Amino acid sequence: AQSVSQHNHHVILSEAASLELGCNYSYGGTVNLFWYVQYPGQHLQLLLKYFSGDPLVKGIKGFEAEFIKSKFSFNLRKPSVQWSDTAEYFCAVSPPARQLTFGSGTQLTVLP
Amino acid sequence: DAGVIQSPRHEVTEMGQEVTLRCKPISGHNSLFWYRQTMMRGLELLIYFNNNVPIDDSGMPEDRFSAKMPNASFSTLKIQPSEPRDSAVYFCASSPNTGRGQPQHFGDGTRLSIL
């Protein structure tokens, strides 16, 4: 069975700092990769997704993620975070025709 | 375009009572998922349906939990009898199908508190 690891449980940054959240998965075949964001008190929203092609994926709100197949990783990045980016971020993996497996989430707190 | 609609948004009830959570998926989506989110366990998939048929219910914690999808536009998650440890936020999500590369669209969740 596939699994998803997000090693950073809580990240605290100041505004304008750069962000990188780690995501590693275990599955040997083709996968689809997603990052979701959950703002306080809200539902999960899709930030970006990777199916195939360019391994550097651009998402909404200035986020991007890079798929590195050899490392089984799909790390999320943003060059300069804002206070409004405070949220919980979930990485998710989906082999073809299978349901999503979510990581445990990373709580990001951005200090003004 | 309406998203996934869940009701109620909040429910507070005493232990032992029956709780029914409702979900209306996005029109045209063939797959529906029920998740539970807690601080301790994170986001857990409870069950998912494809074309109204339960495909995988291995995440349902115990027999007190049951889920139905009588038609393509409605699903329920029932807990009977409820216990305090069932307190959580329950999310419903839908996607066009469970095939390759289909992101899920989440509802606003039901925040359930069992006293």
C-alpha cells in the first residue's frame, strides 16, 4: 500500500521568508501528486497537482512544487510567504484508479 | 457552480444518540468520499463510493458507523450509537471518477461534538 510522509509537523516562519515543505511517498509505480491547503476553519482546497510532464508545477497563490521521481518527493515551495498563508498543508498521492492517500499534514504559521 | 454541500455544519449531541451527516456531491461527479479529521489522527478516509456503490469501507472504525448513497446526488454517514471519541470534523468530497489524476473537491465539513 502507498504511504505519504510529511516530516515537518509544524513550521513557523516570518513574513517574506522562503518556504519549503517536504513530502515523500512510497509507491513504485506511476502516481498523481497533489498539495491541498486547509485555512483555519475551512475545508481542504487544491493548491496544485502533478500528473505528468514538467516536474515543476505552478499552483495558485505563488506556490509551486517539484516532483523528483528518484527521491519519491514532491516538495512544496513558495519564495516569500505572507501572513495569510497560515494554514495546514496536506500532500496527497494517488496511483492510477486508486483513491487519494493523504499525508499527516504540516501546520504553517507565518508571523507578521 | 455549487460545490460539495454538507449538512449540518455543526452538531452537538449527547452520547448514545444517533447522528446523521449528509452530503450532496458536485453534479456529475461519480465518486464520493467520507473523511474524518481529528488532531490526533489527522485526515482519515472512512469510505468511498463509485457510481453509488461502496468500493472500500475499510476505514470505517466500527459497526456503529454506516454510510449509504441511495442516488448520485446524496449520501449519508450515520453513527449509532454515538460516543465522545467520535467527535471530529467529518468531510465529504467528490471527484469526477477515481481514475487517473482526478482531484477531490471537499465540502465545508460537519463539526461533530459528542458530549
